[in-house]
Amino acid sequence: MNETGHLLELKNLKVRFPVRDKRAVHAVNGISLSLDAGESLGVVGESGCGKSVTFSSVMRLIKSPPAIVEGEILFNGEDILKMDTKRLQKIRGKDITMIFQEPMTSLNPVMRIGNQITETIILHEGLTPKQAENKALEYLKLVEMPDAKSRLWCYPHQLSGGLRQRVMIAMALACSPKILLADEPTTALDVTIQAQILDLLRRLQEKTQMSTVMITHDLGIIAELTQRVAVFYAGRMVEEAPTKELFEDARHPYTIGLLGCIPTLRTNERRLYVIEGNIPNPVELPSGCAFHPRCKYAKKQCEEEIPELSKITDKHKVACHFDILN
């Protein structure tokens, strides 16, 4: 742990991708966020808001250069962005692991499942091939892989999407990580398999007490699996709160709009609420608050000044110039 007590802490993280004419895609614009041991954090927002880039930066998967990555990413007080390759390899895949949206693009199509899992275990745990194979089988059983022993020697294309995702979870958990980053882990799956994978992730988090970050655009997943939520928009965090408090007392117009898009049994309107407009072009972000072109509460100040993330309560922060509920 660092002096603040946080397991992971992002401080003013910025990520830019240079493009033509000396311009840049401003993907992440000053994110400051923390994660405690054993905590489950949800990160939500539209596609293009900077969720995946932020946590890919935690894994150092964003190649810099050409990308420009600034700020600090502290793991147990040590800045990941300043680690040399040897130190980074000890952390990545061991202490911090990541599950991606589409397992078929993450698994090697010409390697058997067992070899891919044991490769990680041997690298980080120093076990013999036979010991690593036994541990791989143990974790396939942990993620409830049917007929785990024979599946160990299948190729990825021989498994369904749900089974491939279980392989990815087993691989991520095999070295007992402190942090699991899950980037849209159920988007490519049908609804029934989604429910099974989410239930599995919840039970594994409770059993292992690892810290988890659930990156998604689905507020239903956020409500079911997380303790705290960070809402992203145009590369910035616009609201942060405990999950229950966010759903009951959202304060940012964007968050309120997202919640209004969810159908409920109490919805009387014939049509669901829609947030007008589109997320802004990250090459040409609007001045002031990036959400102001889509916000029905926007005033002159919103067009001129970027709002700071300020406290409403001890655990609830919002980046808005006005308290729109009063």
C-alpha cells in the first residue's frame, strides 16, 4: 500500500494519440481515481469516453511513443509508468490482470488452452510444467468449465464464446492477482451466458477478495457487481459515488441521462429517454464542459469553464457548475 492506503491510484492521467496536422486525439484528459484492496469499482460511459484506454494504460498496453501518456499510475505506491520492462513483467499478469471483451482476439488460435494457461503460471510462479498443468486444471474447475480435463487440450476455436471467456478468467486468476480489470467481459456473449459469467465473477471476487474494476456501458452490470462507480465522459470523470447512492441520487446531467435510458417496470412513457447528440470528437473537444452541447441545463459558464470534480458528500463527487436538483 502507498501512504494514502490505496492499492491502485491514478493521478491526473492523460493519454493523447498524435494525428495529422500536429493535432492529437485526447482520449484521457486528467483522470484521478483510486482502488482499495478488496474493492469492486465500476467504470461506466459511452463508447469512446476513455474507459478502456485508461485501464489499458494501467497495464502499459498503450505504446508510448507514439502515444503520449502523462501523470502517475501508482500500484502499492510504485509508479507503473516509470517501471523498467523487467519490473513491469513481474507485475503484469501476476499482480494486475485483465479480461478483454472478445476472448477469441486474446487467445492464441494455434495454441491449446492448457499451454496458454500454463505458460503464464510457469512464468510468474516458477512451477514445473506438470505442476503448472495441475494448477491450470484447478482453475478451469474453479471457473466451472464443464469436462475441464479434456477442455484443457482444446484449441480456442473448439470452444463456445462462453467457454472461451471462462478460459480467459481462469488465466487471469491463475496467479492470484491483487487486481482484476474486466473490460466489457460479457458484451460478445448472449444474455443467458452473460448472466452465468457475471454470477461467476461475483462469486470469485467474494471468494478471493481481489480488487476488481468492471469496465462497461451497462448500468445493470454496475448495479449488480460493484460497490463504487466512476462515470466517464469525453476522457474525464464527471461523477463518482457509492453504487447505491449513485442510482438513488445521481447529480451530473450525463449520469441522470444514462439512468433515464434504463427501462423499468415503473416507466409509463411510451418512449425511453434519449440523450440528444453524440459524444464529441476527441480531436476537437468543445470548450468548457465537454457535455454542454448535449446538456439541457447548460449556461454560459458551462461553455467557458471546465468544472472541477468537487465533493457533494464524503464519498460523492460531481463535475458540474450547478446543482441541477436545486
